[in-house]
Amino acid sequence: MSVQASTIADWVAVDWGTSNARVWAMGPDGRDFAHGAFDKGMGALSPGDYETTLLDMIEPWLGHGVTDVMICGMAGSRQGWIEAGYAPVPAKPVGGGLACPATTDPRLNVYILPGLSQASPPDVMRGEETQLAGFLSINPKFDGVICLPGTHCKWVHVSAGEVVSFRTFITGELFATIGEHTVLRHSMGEGWDEAAFDAGVDDTLSRPEMLAARLFSIRADGLLNGTSADAATSRLSGLLIGAEIAAAKPYWLGQNVAIIGASKLSSYYARALESQGALALRASVDDVTKAGLRAAYQTLKENAE
Amino acid sequence: MSVQASTIADWVAVDWGTSNARVWAMGPDGRDFAHGAFDKGMGALSPGDYETTLLDMIEPWLGHGVTDVMICGMAGSRQGWIEAGYAPVPAKPVGGGLACPATTDPRLNVYILPGLSQASPPDVMRGEETQLAGFLSINPKFDGVICLPGTHCKWVHVSAGEVVSFRTFITGELFATIGEHTVLRHSMGEGWDEAAFDAGVDDTLSRPEMLAARLFSIRADGLLNGTSADAATSRLSGLLIGAEIAAAKPYWLGQNVAIIGASKLSSYYARALESQGALALRASVDDVTKAGLRAAYQTLKENAE
């Protein structure tokens, strides 16, 4: 928690995820002059908790009048503050209808952005649509594919300012859960072994069906040959990312590719893509999230005029 | 726990796994006349606990003299009673050197069977070697492949009474951990949907690299289309078993195939194999485990003569 402000915000931007909430005080010039980060995510809140939690986070920035608050992320899910639904693709990333939860404090005017859905294959995103909007506001001519690594990695085909199609891979969640809850938990380390990562990527790129056997080999290799924990962890990461790169080939092959994600994880995806001859641009999650909330707010104001 | 005996055993057979221990009182005719099952597996015991635990389980069957106890399974692992090592393949399934833990009770004479190891690709088994020995003692001419479904499913190539090679898949553990610890935990049910299982098998048999995306689609399908929890669980099982059947093809293609495992899980593997035109015989785990311990005990006695 680190709110640094004593000035009144023109409006407030909020990225409200499953585990955390981040808030930015936006000035009349459209830039943030203060921000905060809190461990009050959707997973820890009931619908009745959101208004007080929001006030705890942003009250120093409120004036006597009404302040607009633009929220993206899991606060708009069925388990969140109020369900903000999904806009079906193809669609502009943040063009869909906003949800407006009722508040008791008259100083608050809250908007929550909807997610995006795809009918076939069935898929959803919530939060990433705002990052995509931000990326497109910075790169308005971009036509190609955006990869958003994380717990649930998204591959998104973007054309003419719209999301055309997307696909979610639970690679990050598989990495965490296999390392924590299977027999491999005895073999995991904290460090990084690039050669082991690269070999893992190669192995599942060529024979993805062998995944469940290769996972056990990591354990057996440790038992019989004393392979290091760092090599085991890096190999696990490589095996899972390699399979994803193979599966996402129709997305990235011959396309402009951009990666939006945490720095370390993004570098692993970039490395695996490079091994297949694909070069990817990188963008900061923070920058594009703020830019996306700003774009959504501007659209709201333009429509109101 | 259900020990049913008042007679003295000729010798005692024990299958001592990670979570459970099963014991059989063997008569002079080589058949068991009583048995018990206990939730005192390797995971719950320190090395110093084994002798008292064993006495709790089998004391009613002990006479005044010395009784031989033949143990297979995780009691022989590094985290068990005493490490029984691994015999490198190719090898007879139970021909390797036995470990003999020291006991304070003079009525006990304990032997623990070693596992099997493979140098490349690195792999190990412990417990299954006894089931293989039992299967071969019942089917001495068998030449082909044995599939042992479970937490860690083994595919084993057997020829001329020896284990030639094998490969472990952590499919069962992936099923449990994905259903319990990822976003799919919100979608899991108890029932069975055969069509959803079959479609899952087909999908990963043809495109195994899509696993991480298809897992998220199960969740999205539930959110957008209200797919049933039973269908979601059966599809998850089908996706994972389908990938394993694809990977194990060099094992089962054109071979005699036998399946040793729990009844329900074995039927899923048999169904997936049948979809590929491969017919598999089935054998009961209980029968082959007892037969394997009996074969190991007979070998010990013959060598002692």
C-alpha cells in the first residue's frame, strides 16, 4: 500500500484483478499523478465490500463533487462487484456496454468494463481487453497477433482495431500446479538453466503428446542422475511453453507479434518464439493497462458529449 | 482395517504403498487364508515406525518361531523403511537383490523387493515390478506390452520373461491436480459422460499440443454454454488419456496388450485403445500383486535350498 497524493483527481483508473487492485489518480492532462497497489483482489471480497475498499484506496483523491472511476478486471466478473458481461468478438477491445454498480457515497460514479467472449471455440477474457485497447491506442496501426503471458496466457488476433479471435492457454497455471502438487514438487528450484529450458521447448515442439512422460522423466532424472533443481524447473517451464508455442503456430506464423506481460515470463516466450524464427516486440503491462483505461474513459466522455 | 484370522501364517505378503498397506497371511499351500488393509502408507511413516506398524497389522498370524515377511512397494524407497534400490532393465521383474531391514522382534524376518530402473530415458518403478512378476507367473508365455494405469501410469515392454523397457506417464496425477488446483476446479463433477470422454480422447490424439488451450475451453464452455460438470470431468479425463495413448503408440501398436489396474480407470484406457483398433486384456491388481509376492518368495526359497 503506497498512496502518494494530496491533489484532487480528474478521474480515477482502477485495474481490479483476482488477487490485487491497482489505482491511478488521473489529472486533467490525461496523465496519472499518483498511484497505489493493494492486496484486495476479487478473491478476497464480497459484493458488499467493494465500495468501502474503493474508498480506502482512493479517498485522498476525491473532491467535493462527483469523481468518475473507470474499473477493468475481475471486479466485473460474476463473483465480483457487479457482472459486466462479455462483448462477443469480433469487437473493439473496449467498445462494449459498461456496468454501473450502485454506490451510497455521492462522490463516486463507478463504471466497470466488460470482458470479451468468443462462441467457438468457447473462450473468454476479462482485464486483457483493456491491455489490448491500451496497446492499440499507442500503436493504432498494429495488425497482427498479441500474446499476453500469465496464469492464463492469451493469443489474440487483432486487425483494423478489432479483436478478431483469441485463444487461452492455462500454461502458467499448469506450471504452478505441477510444480507444487505433483511428484515434481520434490525436484523444483528457484534458479534458471537456459540450456534446460531450450531443450524442454524443443522436446514438446516436436513431440507434444509426450508431456506426461517427460514430466516423470524430470523426477526420475533427479533420482537416478542427481539433476539440479534449477534445471528441473527450467525444463518444466520449457516443456509447457514449447507445447503452447506449437499450438499457437496458426496465430504467430508469418504475423507481427507483440508480447504484453511480466518481464521475466515475457522473455521466456520471446526466447521460445525466436527459436522458431519469430521475432516479437515487447510492451509493459502497466503502461498498456493505464492507456487502455484512459482510452475507455475518453470513449465514454466522447459518447456523452 | 479388517484382519480376519486366528491361524498361524506360513509366511506373510505385504504390498506397502504411499498411502496404504495391504497384508496377506499365506498358508503352506501357497494361498492366502486371511488379509487386511490399513491406511498406514509410506507417506505417514518414519523409518522407526515400520516394525511396530507391521506388528499391528500381522501379529495375529505370527507363531512362536520366525515368520518370513515379503514386502513390495514404497516401503523400499529412500523415504521408506530401508532403501531397496533398483535393478536396471533389461531384467526379470523380481530377480534383483532384496533389502533386509533389522528388526527387534525375533519373530520377524523381513525382505523388501527392489524396484526397476532404466538409464535412458531415465525412469523408475517400485511396486509395479511385483505386479508384472505376478502377471508373468500366471501368463508365463506372454510377450508384449503391459499398461498399468494409476497415479503414475506405466507402459512396459515384456519379452522372454524380462522387462525390456518402460515409460511412466503422470497422467493420473495431472488429472487429480488440474481438477483440484486450477480454474477447472469450478467445473468438476462426479458422474461420467462417455461422449465427452470419447471426444476428448479424439481431440488430443489428433492435436496433443492444444492441451493447455482445451483445458481453458472446458471452463469457458461452462461459463458461456452451461456445459455439465460431468461432461467437463469426462472430457478432462479423455484429453489426458488421449495424449497418453498417442505418446504410447510405439508401445501398443501391433502388440499384445494387457492392462493391470483399478477396474474403472482400466476400462477408460481400454476404451481409448479400442478407439484406435487395439484390444487389451485386463487383469486384477489384487490377483497379480499376490501372485508376484508369491513368485518372489518362491525364488527366495529356491535360492536358499
